[in-house]
Amino acid sequence: MNSIEAQHLTHRFANGDLALDDVSLRVKEGSIYGFLGPNGAGKTTTLRLLLGLLKKQKGHIQFFGQDFAAKRIEILRQIGSLIESPSIYSHLTATENLLLWQKLYQCPKNRIPEVLRLVGLGDTGHKKTGQFSLGMKQRLAIAVALLHSPQLLILDEPTNGLDPHGMVEMRELLKALNQQQGITLLISSHLLAEIEKLVTDVGIIHRGQLLFEGSLQALHQKQQEASSLVFVVNDPTAALALIQPVFPSVRAESDRILLPSLAQTDIARLNQQFVNQGIDVYGIQTTQSDLESIFMTMTND
Amino acid sequence: MQFIHSFQSEWLKTKRSLAFWLVVVGSFFIPLLMTVGRVIYADNLAKLVPLPNFWEQLLSQSWQFMAILLLPMGVILATSLITQLEFRNNTWKQLHATPQTFSTIFWAKLAVILSMMLGFFVLFNVGMYFSGIVPSALLPTVNLPAAAFPLRLYAETSGFFFVDCLPIVALQYLVSLQFRNFLMPLSVGIGVLLASMIAVEWKYGYTLPYTYCLYNFFKLRGATMPATGHTNIHLWALGYFALVTLASYVLYLLKSEK
Ligand SMILES: Nc1ncnc2c1ncn2[C@@H]1O[C@H](COP(=O)(O)OP(=O)(O)OP(=O)(O)O)[C@@H](O)[C@H]1O
Ligand SMILES: [Mg+2]
């Protein structure tokens, strides 16, 4: 079953900005879905739409197989969220903040110290949250999202403001929630590297359009395809004629021969063939495109 | 049921908030001044305590400062502060993603504001009572007031002032829900209040929504105003409250960005 199924979401803000253009998302139950895109791509807008924080203009939204508009309250009971900046009442302590959400969700009170410990805020006592550091606020916001033991977490840049150690901790925590309690996660980020080790599925959004959606493996596959091999030679025409029968996709750009990536032994053999045919090889380059650069190429038009 | 939980949650938010202190300090401020003044002018007080209308005088004096400026300003500030808490802390998005209807949120918040106001009236009456008793207790030469405390009169007076404040609550609530900037509800509040102060002498002054506290105070003083002879200002206040609250409710539900 899909935890989230959103179809054809289109959103235009009052000022005329088309923030989302026909975006469809599918988040499988039990998965960790990384929702990636650069600043201003439409991540937050999508998540706000999913939660009903923006009036839906076009499209359909389903959670757990149920229509959101029809079953809003039952659905929201199962969702924990953190959208953009932490939502924290700064004149109250961490415990008081959680207490007022506890009243609304009517979850057991002992969840409060539990989630505080979970996010590493076990000992803030009577300190007002207004005096918290950015990272501490972020942790508290995650505690709020976790408080009522939801089965789906929607987190908008959850590691925002955390130090490197905190980021690792947060990833571990999210992974543990997913693996031990089967919680589904939808996590947005503008850094692929940051969530690459965490996610099972990826959606890439840019300028309000979903460019890619699939498993992390599928993205790796794309990466494989995108990486390439370059020979710099003195006679590209001859080189091209020599290998075109074997590699139909080969191209020449001035003195450079461009091929899809090959195994090391194949590279050596190809080089030998060039030399045997009297073609001088000045250089061999392999461009390993990591996920980050795929992401960059996809989002760079 | 959800409404009660929502009310409890909203009530927790007022803890230690600016609005909370405004209510506490605001309700004891004038009684405290009255107490200090009466202790300092002990001779004057000695002449007052035997009077049969001792408590009526105290009521009228205490409300004088309260009704004209402090109460309307306090209601403007407290309503706006409580509502704007959500904007200031960026918490609307979290609140609107909780499993409750938007209606519940709207009415629970309004109920908390009204409860705070009720709390203010109770505290103010307690304060007035003590400002009548405490100076005599402190000064060995002055007797306690001879007249009995007219609880009913005090309660009724407060009841009318409560009703007369309701339009202020409703309009401030409406504006505070719509605009992120705190200056909006503040300037609307001060603007309408000033207009109302200017309009009290006018024949149709009662059509302005923030005039009713002023009119009620003049009535308490026994003064007749050109506008109040033939109209029931309390009904006008209730009417305004109902109308503006309804408008506020609809506008809140229609908001496209929550
Ligand atoms: N309230 C708003 N009114 C008008 N335009 C908006 C509003 N909120 C967002 N936008 C526009 O919608 C587009 C998408 O914004 P959004 O906040 O969804 O981006 P994002 O992917 O979350 O970016 P970031 O990584 O910076 O958080 C942007 O062009 C932005 O200017
Ligand atoms: Mg964002």
C-alpha cells in the first residue's frame, strides 16, 4: 500500500507564481522517501499542500488509501510533521511545549520524557525554548512530530541547523524509527549527499516539476548511464571510424572521443587498439558522476 | 470532547505569556493605586468610611480610569497578543496539522480569550474589594467601611462592562487572525478606539463598536449622553459581537494559506 499518493498537484500562489506544476508523488508504506530539490524548487509547497496547509487547487491527495479531504482528521492523527522552521512557543519550556500538543493528540503523557530523550533534549529542565540554540529547537520540533507515535513522518529539511554530529545522530534516529517501528518517512532536503545513506526512494523536484521518481537503485542506474569515458586523441576521425562498429553510441567533440563508462580491462584494450592503428592517445579521463552531479545536471536544465 | 482538549491546549499557551501578565497586572494596578492613595490621604479616608455610599463611590472611581482607557486598550492588547502568539512563533502550520477541525481551533481560541477576560473582571473586583478594606486595616486611626459590600452591584457593573467589551474582542480577533504583522491589529484597535472616543458625544455615537465601555461608564456616573437615551447599548454590543465573530469565522475558514 502507498502511505501517500498525490496526483497532479498544481499550485499557483496569490501573486501568480506557479510553484507546482503537475507534481505526482507516491510514497510506499515502510519506505524512506527523499524529496530533493534546490532552493525554491517547491518542496515546502508540496508538503504544505499534502498536509492541507494550502488550499488544494488541482489534483488528488490520498493517505493510507483514503482521500485526504474526506478523512482529514483520522489521517492527521497518523501523521507527524515538521514544516520549514520549528513550531515552538518560545515563552514555554520544552516539556510545556510538548504538553500542549499532548492535550491535542491525547497520547500518553509519558511519551513526553520519552521523545525528549530520543532527540537528546532530556535535560533542558526549566529553560525557556526561546533561549534554545537553533539545533535544539530543531530537535524539539522533531520531538513534537514524534510525540503521538505517528505511522508517517513528513519532515521538511529535518537536519537544518544541526551540527555534523547531530546530523549523524538524526539520521540514525530516523533510520531506527523506520526499521524498528516501521514508520514511513518523507524527508525533504536540498542535499542529496545528506540523505543518500538514509533513503530507499527518491523524488527530485525542480522549478515545480518532478524530474525523477524511483528507488535509490534506479537513481544509481541513471548515474551509471551518466558517467562517461573520454579519450583525447590526435586523429578523432580515425578513432571514431575504428570503434563505432563496437560502440554505436560513441561521439567525437573536437579532439575528444566520448564513450559510456567501461570496465578497466576494456579501457586498456581500447587504448591498445588506438596505439596499434597509429592514433596517438594524449589522455584518458573517466568522469565518475556521483549522485550529487546527476542531481546537479538534472536540475541545471 | 475535542473542544475541551483544544481549550486546555490553548490555555496552556497563555502560561507566562505577555497577555497573562497584562491581565494580572492590569487588574490589580488601579486597586493598588487606590489603596496607596487612600493610605497617604488618611484624613480624607476617615471622612469616607462612615458614608453609606462608600462602596458606590469606590466603584465609580475605580472604573473611571479603567473604563475610559485601560480596559479597551487592555482588551485590544490581550486579544491581539494571544492570537498573534501563533504568528510570532510560526506555529499556525503545526496547529493546523493537528487532528481537529479548523472550527474547533477558532472557537477554542476565542473561548480562551473570553476566559482570560472573565478572569480579569474577577481579579479586578477582588482588587476593588481589598482597596476598600486594606487601607482601614493598615491605618489604626481609620475604621472599616460602615456600609456592607454590595456584591450584586459590583457583579452587575462588571457584567455590563464585559458585554460592552465583546465587540472589541471580536474585531481584534478578526484582524489578528488575518495579519501576520502585530502592528495591524494594534493600529486598527487604536484607530477605532480613538474614533469611538471622539464619537461619544455624537447622536449616533453608539454605532461605533468601541464606544460601549465609555457609554456604560457615563451611565454608571449618572451622566446622560445624547446617544444613550433611547438605545440599549448592551444589545448593540452583543449584536456587533455576533456579527463580527461570524465574519471572523468565515474569513478564517476561507484563508487559503493556513
Ligand atoms: N507564500 C508564498 N507566496 C508566494 N510565493 C511563494 C510562497 N511560498 C513559496 N512561494 C514560491 O514558491 C516557490 C517554491 O517555494 P518552496 O518554499 O516550496 O521551495 P522549497 O523547495 O521548499 O525551497 P527551500 O529549499 O529554499 O526551502 C518559490 O518560487 C517561492 O518563491
Ligand atoms: Mg522549503
